[in-house]
Amino acid sequence: MEIFFENNHNSYKLNNKRKLLNLANSLCINYDIISINIISNQEILEMNNKFLNHNYYTDILTFDLSDEMIKDAEIYISYEMALENSIIYKCTIEEEINRLIIHGFLHLAGYTDETEINRKNMKVKENYYLNKLFHVKTNEEKV
């Protein structure tokens, strides 16, 4: 598996590619390529409109683009939403982006967040992997 990282916001650098590969493997994510993209609020709004017919901002979009030949996935993260979340949850931007990447990986592993109980379960998993991989102690408000 290869992970590619594209950042339209030069203020953030991905420093944990090895840990993310280990996470993908531990979640049994079987993709050839996963592309992680940090984009603007405007770009994520346009994608949300175009591909999901949702007219609102979101912090992350995850797409499985696999076909018969290659298993390919793309994760898009809004830098502005991640920054806003980091202020709300009193964490660093790096911690919040790691949380969002973990969230995208959980989607690729088959987890959903369409119901309240599923959202809570995903938050528990996010907190678990943040602590396990990055030694980030999470507080109960993030659950």
C-alpha cells in the first residue's frame, strides 16, 4: 500500500506516514493507493455539492474509487474546518488532522457514522487510535 499526501496549505506537513501505514494495516484496509488531500473550505463545499448533493461544509470526505484493476481511495480534509475543530476541542491542528485521517481510514475499513450510536462508536475508535499511535490523551468531550 502507498499513501500519497497533497497539501494545498503549506502550513501543515504530514510527519507520520509510517504510523498511518501501520494503522491502515491494523484496520485491514486493503487498498493499493490512499491519497490524503488537505484542501480549502470552498473546495470541500464544491466536492460535497458535486458528489454527494450536500450544500454544506464538512471537515472530511472519503471516497472509494476502486475498480477491478486497482483499489484506490481518496480522503479530503478541509484545513479551515480542522483548524476550527482544533480550537473547539483544545488540541493542536496536527492532532485534529490525525483524527480526521483516522476517521477516513475507519470509513475505508467499513465503519459508518450515519446514526448517533455509530458516530459515538467512531469517536471511541478515533480516540483509541490517537492515543495508541500518537500518544494523544483525549478528553471525554471529544467522544
